[in-house]
Amino acid sequence: MIRTLKLTFAACLTALVCLTYLYVFQYDRFYWLYRCHRYAPAIAACYNKKPFQFSVDFYGTQFHGSTDNLIDKHVFFFGAWEKPILHFMRDVMNASQDKQKIFVDVGANVGQHSMFMSRYSTAVHAFEPYEPVLKRFRSMIESNRITNIIIHPVGLGNAYSKMKFYKPPQMNTGTGSFVEGFLAGNSPYDELEIVRGEDALEKASAAAVTLIKVDIEGFEKPALEGLRRVIENSRPVVIFEMTLARSNSFAFKNREELKAAFPKDYAFMIFREPYAVATGAYELVAMDDALNFTQETQLDVVAYPVEKARQIPLR
């Protein structure tokens, strides 16, 4: 009996030490374990690597997904996909003095960013051309009874057209792109409609915009060019994933091209990496003048009008 108690105490002490170490030095891993043990259908599901369906609380809404998809997996294990960016956008909206706080989500995918920002926005205009992810997005809007999200089932560019879309693999539905060869796992899909964002927003009576997020896998330059009038008139904060790749004819090729996509009195910062995926902590740093546009990389860039510099949360 005493031996059993000693072994039990030793096991509990070892577990406590291990958890304390993870909490202090590897919080992301600690949080992963916590959420998995709390929300997984069975503890074994945390370790056997077999995908499972789930429904979890997502900032006051219910998010439905499957762990065989990267975005969904992050929502399940860490509470959100790109949590630092979500928290930054929330802080921008809270700091805004606009009476009507309009958020534009370009590349909405299954709607995680739009659902999150619907709590802090008067209205959300979400642009997504790929129907398989839109189906899930619409389903979650309906089940959560969200009424201020307007879906535009089109892509954004600098001209009206139809272009071949390259669909993403099931494991990461966030990589679909109008750029051929953007990702090796993408495959040809149908031709999808592209419109100019400034015209679509004006038609929807949403020309006055507070915040724009763009994440469209290498096609951000044409989309930003098609939003130019909105950016000039509304002076929104713009956060966009910038893909640098010489092989992509749509990509920004140098700093001058990037600056030309915005009014002259816009400034730029980037998110410091790596991201704090569990806590959502973020830090913005100056965009280095020595940034090498010949490298193959992706950066999350924040562009903002200089008169709003004091409203930009740096961390």
C-alpha cells in the first residue's frame, strides 16, 4: 500500500513538473494538450493522428470542422487560425473612431476571420470565389445566426474577367489560388469570376471601409489595385499576406511597386515571426528597407495612412 502511494505520488509529481515546464517554456504545446484533452471525442484521439470531426466554441460562436484540414486543426488545438492577426484586427477596430465600422475580408475561405470580426464590425463584406469552402462558410453563418456578414462569391482583381482557379488540397483549403503553380498540391478547377473590389463595395453601399484583410495566395497585387479608389477615399488599415516569388507574374517585384499600390502617405509594417499561435500575442516591426524581393517567402504586411499612426496597435 505504501509502495503504491509512493509510486502514485511520484507519477503525479512527474506529471506536474512536465506540465509546469511546458507551461513556462513551451506554452503552445501546453495549450495544445489542454484543448485536446478538453475537447477531443476521446483522449486517444489526441495521439493516434486519426482525423475527427468537431464543434468548438470560437469566440462566442460555434466552429465546425475536421482535423484533417490545417485551418480547422488550428482552430481546434489553438483556438483560432492566425490568432495574432485576429487579435490585431480586433484592436484596430476597437481603436477606430469610424461611426460605421466596415470590415472587408478578401479571401474569406471558410469564414473564420469574418466570423471573428463580425463581433467588432457594423458589417462584414466577405469575398470568396471557391464554392466548396463557401458552402461551409454559409452553413456556419446560418447555424450561428450571424446577420451582419455579406458574402460576395467572387474573386477580386484589377479588371472584370474569368480566370482559371487552382483548387487547394483537402489538407489545407486555404491555398487555392488564381496563380498557376502557386502550390504543388493545387490542381486545375473551373474558371471563376473576378471583379474590381471598389465597384463591388460601392454597389453594396460599403465604399467607406475601416479595415481590409487580403489573403489570396499570390494574387494580392491585382486585388489591391482594384481596391485603389476605396483605399484613397476611406483611408482604411490594410493587412495583407504578401507573396514574394519571381516565378509569379502577379507578385510585387520591388518596393516601388508595393508603394505604388497605395496612396503616397501610407506607411508599412510587418508582423514579427514566429507567431504566438496559442496566446495570440503579436508585435509589429518596421518593414526593413533591405527587404529582398527576389526571395521566395510570404510576409504579413500592414499598410496604414500616416494620420492613423497613433491608432495602430504595435503589440
